[in-house]
Amino acid sequence: MEKIKHVIQASIETKQQVLVNEELLATIEKIINAITTAFKNGKRVYFCGNGGSAADAQHLAAEFSGRFYTDRKALPAEALHCNTSYITAVANDYSYDVVYARMIDGIGQAGDVLVGLSTSGNSLNIIKAFEVAREKKMITVGFTGLTGGQMKSLSDFLINIPSTDTPRIQESHILVGHIVCQLVEEKYFTPIP
């Protein structure tokens, strides 16, 4: 029982640090505005990650393309790893390091948004995708842990959760991701009086 309470408390403490970090909160607001603007301009939002972060990427993409709170039209968002034939072909023929970069090179457009989730900030396939995205004048949003890793310098907006503990970082990524999805949905679909 104490171990369970300890894990819950650690998750709460990480989120508490997010709550009081004014710079991080301001960045979340900037991301909400950037994604809302992208959607209003007919642009798309792409998500990528590995392992649990791939699951989180798929989850957040579905909140846009499906729905969050509101019955509304679908928003153009997708997770880049969902085509297993593509992923396995590129990983086999080239390298796993370029699976997201090649996809972004093929479908990314200026003004689109690429959200990369990596708890270390050092996932090479996401770094390479961010490099291509920047060449294409896309907006890059990094969801990382404390340091931001190598993604820090490639992110237009960085959500670096103040933790080095992977599960706590991922729990906070979903919290922030849900905030972004909820508020983008509200801003996009609420009529201006």
C-alpha cells in the first residue's frame, strides 16, 4: 500500500511542479495558439514518438481527429507510426532513424505542426524528423523531460517536464496534451461574437 501511495505522490509532485512553472504554462498557451492557427489556416498536425510515447502520440492525434469534449467536425491530425507497412519497409530498407523524417519529407507542408514526444529528448528518429520539419518551415513542438535533450534546440516550443523519471514524464505529457486538445477545440469551434 505504501509503495502505491509513493508512486501516486511522485506523479502529483511532478504535476505540481508543472502547475507552478509560469514559463512552462506560457509555452502551453503558445502551443494552443499555434495549433489553433494552423488548423484555421488549413494545416495539419502530426505526432510522433516511440514505445509509450508512440501510444501517447496516437492518443493525442485521435483527440483531434475524433473528438475531445465536443461533437464537431474532425480536425486533420495523425500519428506517423500507424502505417506498419511503411515503418517496417523504411526501417528495413534505410534505418529506423529516418522513419519519421522520410514521412515528414513526403507529406509535411510549411505551417503544419509536428509534435514529437521523447522523454529523453534524444530519440534520433524524432530529431531527424524535426530537422526535416524545420527545413520545410513547419512548427516543431517537443514534449520531453527535464533537459529537453537534443530536441531542445530543434523545438519552436518545448514542453520539458521537470522530471527525469520516464513514467512521471509520460503522465505529465498526457496531462499537457489533454490541456492542449481541450483548449484548441474550444478556441477553434467557439464562435467569435
